[in-house]
Amino acid sequence: MTRRAIELLLLVAFGAAAGWIRGTEGWTFAGALSGALIWSILDGLRARKVLRWLNKGEVSRTPDLSGVWGELVDRNRKLIRRLEKKVSNSDARLEDFLAAIQASPNGVVLLDSTGRIEWSNLTAANQLGFDPKRDLGQYVRNLVRNPAFTAYLTAGNFQHEIQIDGPGVRPSQPTKILLQIHPYGKKRKLLLTRDVTAVQLAEAMRRDFVANVSHEIRTPLTVLSGFVETMQTIPLEESDRTRYLGMMSQQAQRMQTLVSDLLTLSRLEGSPAPGQGEWIDGGELLQHVVQEARGLSEVIAKPVHTIDPVEGPPMWVAGIKTELLSAMSNLLSNAVRYTPGGGTIRAGWQVRSDGGGEFFVEDTGPGIAEDHLPRLTERFYRVDRSRSRETGGTGLGLAIVKHVAQRHGGQIEVQSVMGQGSRFMMRLPASRVRVH
């Protein structure tokens, strides 16, 4: 028998006993009924306490009750704690899930059944050009004003992805965004986006590179084929034969140089960055490339250039000797090729204010127009194509210099004034320079 039943029986018995003392059966019944009523009131007060506690949800402040109501409160308290723990775990998992989506390199937008934004990660907001907090609840079609996207939403055929222009650094150079909608739930939509600007630029560079290589190789091959056919079909004087063979040798050398430069670029891009285990005398490197430049000048320039090494502080640089020689040699050979014969070229090492080192090459050539400067290190980019080919240039020299500099933690910089000459600088960080 429960405590509530015992309390009820006791109150009824007490009431009946009080009525019996009055001496009549009616009073006995009335007393029993009064006892039951008092019990009901007391039990209702306990129930009200329980309901008030449940409404407030204060699990830590339970009402002080005994019996069945106390047991009911205790069981509800345990149940509420278990539910709160489940909710807390679910919230934590949801936060982890949202944090993972937030860190994704791809954009994610959740849309309700009417096309309003319910949630978005920062990637999607940046790619589509809206605010992930301020624009919650806004129609996505009002924020992404692109005809292709509007038509995509209206058509409702989401089996393929589309490409739109995203916000760019300049309106003339927008980012390229691929997006696709995936329906889910009750007419809700999941919008996924990804930035393919770099991929498309790389693909365009690959196409340009293949086209340039094909063109650069096809030209000397055409010349060689023409000379070979001429020598096979037409009787030639010895002087003409010698001249044709010389031109064929020149074109073959040009192809060999091109292949060598391409292999150098491929090796630079595919090998790990150099360490700092080998320290090389900067003066020794300078003397080596100056001698090479003087030899090139004697072959292609009349009169020859004046090439002066500039004395600087005794300096040692850390890196790969062959790569540094290649970069320095390319800077000097460029100066020789583009400076008219008889001009002056100066080269040397100097220490920068930040402790880094700088190899520089100055010439008295015609200078380079400002609009050409940002593109000088592109592969096969030439300011003067005819002169470059006449002097045996491949258009890859400055690209090689840029890669060598970057692999050694440095950079290349160019300064030029039309009619006054140019200055090319390969800068290395202080960690790769020692001055004695």
C-alpha cells in the first residue's frame, strides 16, 4: 500500500472517528467526507508544486515532497537531466559539423522552400558576394544577380552545375564560380559552390605554354627542313653550302637551348626547396657569369659591350650553386641581348638594409615600357621578339630567374626607364647571406 493511500485512509478514518464522537451516523459520514476533502486539497497543493517546478524547468531546485509526488519529482528530474545531456551532445555535434563545413574550401548555402538563406559558410558568402549574418532570411536570387543563376533557379533542373562570375579584385577580372543545387527534405535546397579561377588560369597557362613551345620549336624545324630540302634538290656552290649549314647549325642550337631551358624549368618546379647546407662565395659566382656574358657579347655584338663586375662586400650565399649560376647568367645574358653593341653593363652583389643580399644587373639599353614590367617573368614573354630570336633568346630566362629566387626564399624585381636602361635585381633573404 502506497503512502498516499495510507494518508487518505488515515484522514478518512480520523474524520469518521470525529463524526462518531458526535454520536450519529450522519456525522460519521460527514467526518469521513471531510477527511477525504482535506486529503484532496493537500494532494492538490503537492501536485501544484510539481507543476510549477516543471513549468520553471529548474532541475537543480526540486520541491521538497515525499511519497508518490516526491518519487515523481525525482524521476522527472533524472529524465530531464538525461534529455538535457542528449540535447547538449546534439548541440556539440551540430557545432562540430558546422565548424567543419565552415572550414571547407567549398561554399555551402542552405535554402528554405522559398529560396531564402537559412545558413551559409564564409566561403560561399565570399564567392557569391553577400554577408553570411546580415543576409540571413534574404532571397538568394536577390543577392546573386546573375542571369545564368536566375535562369538556373527558375528552370528547376539541378542535375548539372553552372558557372557564374563572382566578385573579383577588379570588375574586368572576376572570379569564376561553379555552383550546383541539390534538393533535400521538404523542398529545401543545398547550394554548393567552388572557386575554379585558379584551375581555369592554370589550364589557360597550360594551353598557352603548349602553343608557345610548339611555335618555338616549329619555327627552327621549318627552317631546318627548308635548308635540307634545298641542299637535297639544288646543286650549291661551296660558299652557299657552308652558309646554309651555318644557318642550320644556328637553328639546331636554338632548339637545343630551348629544350635545355624547358628541362631546367621542369626540374625547378618538381624538386624540393634547397636547404642551407652549402655556402657559396658570391664573388666567385659573379666572376663566372661575367666571363660567360663577355663571351656571349663577343659572339652577338659589334662592337662588344663593356661588362664590369662591381666590387661589393665579401659575401657568401646559401643555396644550390647550379641554380644560382643559372639565374645570374640569365640576368646578364638578357642584358647583353637587349643592350645595343658598345653599351655598358654592370653587375654585382650588395647587402640590403634588412640584412638580405641582392644580385643586380644594370644596363644602358633602351629601357622597358612600364606596361611590360609585370609580365616580364612570364614564360615566352618578350618585349622585342625579333631581337630576342636574332640573339638566340628563348623567352624563358626571366621565368627561370623567378623560380630560382622563389625557391631560395627571395624574389626578382625590375626597374626601368625608357631611354635610360634597366636594373634587374634578384633578392635573397638574410638567412641565406653571410658577410665577412
